[in-house]
Amino acid sequence: MDLKQLEYFVRVAEMGSFTRASIALDVAQPALSRQIRLLEVELRQNLLTRNGRGAVPTEAGKLLLEHGRGILHQVELTREELGAARGALAGRVSIGLPPSLSKVITVPLVKTFREQMPKAQLTLTEGFSVQMHEGLRVGNLDMAVLYNPEQSADLEMSTLDEDELSLISPNPLVGLASKGKRTGRATTAISLAEVAELPLILPSRPNAFRILLEGEMMTIGRRPNVMMEVDGLNAILNLVKEGMGHAVLPSYTLSNFDNPDPFSVQSIHSPRIMSQLMLVWSARRPITQTQKKAMEVVTQVVLKAIER
């Protein structure tokens, strides 16, 4: 079995298209199709079902895809270890970042990565927890920064930070419900029961902050008053700035804005809503020296970005 043919097959299967795979691999589509057909002839099985919408793995193709990813990962691992033996941290590192943190750390992460590992290649992917878990499972991601991930035998985790979610509101804060009265003066803290009375702009499920907020409100017999669901950190904060509602997020997310003055931040109590930020990687695959160094870089950059 030729490794190049295996790489071509895995890329087509993952992308679901010969056209997209040929562009990604920088290989002419006829040559790509020919190599995969040779692989099918060698294995005496059809690996892909070709249709007008693209290419879908057959049952045999799904099995080869699962093993092929592991084989290619081991080959890459071997190359990286040999490079490390020569004193050079090389190879590719793929890191997943949550949207709420991506805009804060992408630039400093890339700069630090280039400074400390100039011969390594960095791939950054922004996405929500469900996407990150799948990426770690199939090997598309080497590591990911996640909020409140569930414990799993398939994953290793390291705590980066524990922070509390805060109420982010327009500033000056007008019409805050407090003990049945309305006041235009912002306070430094607000109870979770009072937050439940406010019109909230929240990301849709399964966003980690949304799930955490709903879970804590259930403990006090309340539900969030969701005025609007918006999947986009900057979009949520811009709507808050315009007085359209309130957000419940870590206060450091305001660092996305050059001028945080239009916002008012209040801590939430009774109970506090604590969120854990974790660095997560697969427990099923060995870690290269390059990846270990990348973990150090991610930890360094994240902690500096969210320092309070």
C-alpha cells in the first residue's frame, strides 16, 4: 500500500470531494482519481461511492479511513521524532480554539509559535466544543482549548484557568431590576436570580457558556430569559453595546474591543458561575516533542491573554 495513495484517499474521504481534495493537495484531479483507483484495485474493494455531490466512503472505505488516519499520524510522528533528534522541533501542530478566545490569542499565539518553533508548522481551527471533540477523536486536531469539557477516557486534560462568568451590560446601565425596583445606577454585583429577570443575548446550544448558565439557573429553580440567540462573540457584544440586551461571559472577552467603556461588568453571585478553561489532547495517540512544546506555548499565551 503506497502512503501517497493512502494520503490522497484520506483527504478525499474527509473533504467529500475530489475537486476540493485536489485543490488542497495541489494535485491534478485526474491523477488523484487514478491513484485512488489503483488503491481500490490493490485492495479489491470499492472505497468511495462517487455521485453528483462528491464522494462518500463505503463501509470498506470507512474502515480504511479510520486506520489510514492512524497510519499517517504514525508516519508524521516518526518524522517529527527524527527531526527532534537532530535538535529541530519540526512537523505540523494543529490546535483548536473556541471563538470567545480565538480573537484574543490568535495573533500572540502565532508570533510566539514562530519565535520558539520556527521550523514547525501551525494550523489553527476555530470552532465550538462539539467540533473540537470530533477533531481530537479523528486526529484532525492535536490539541484544543475547551471550556468545561466532559471527562473522557479518550482525552487528557490540563487546567489553564478557572474564571467566573460575569454580566456584561450596556453602560450606563439603565433599568436594572433589583429587589423589585428599577435603578439607573450600576452595582458591582448581581444575584443569579436577578440575572434571570434580564433580557439575555446568548449563544445557542451546545455552547459551553450557555450550558453552564442554564445548569446553574436550574439549581435555583430559574431559567434564563433568552431574548436572542447569537452565535458570534463580537456580534453579541455589539448588540449589548447598542442596548439590545445583556450577555453572560468571562469579563476578559471585552479585550476584543479597543474601547470597553460602552460596557458595564458585574460579578454574579448566589451562586457564582465558575468556568474552567482546559487544554485537551487525545489519550489514544502519542505526543511528539513538537506538540509538547506547543502545549507550553499555548499555556503561556493563554494565561498572559486572560491575566487579570
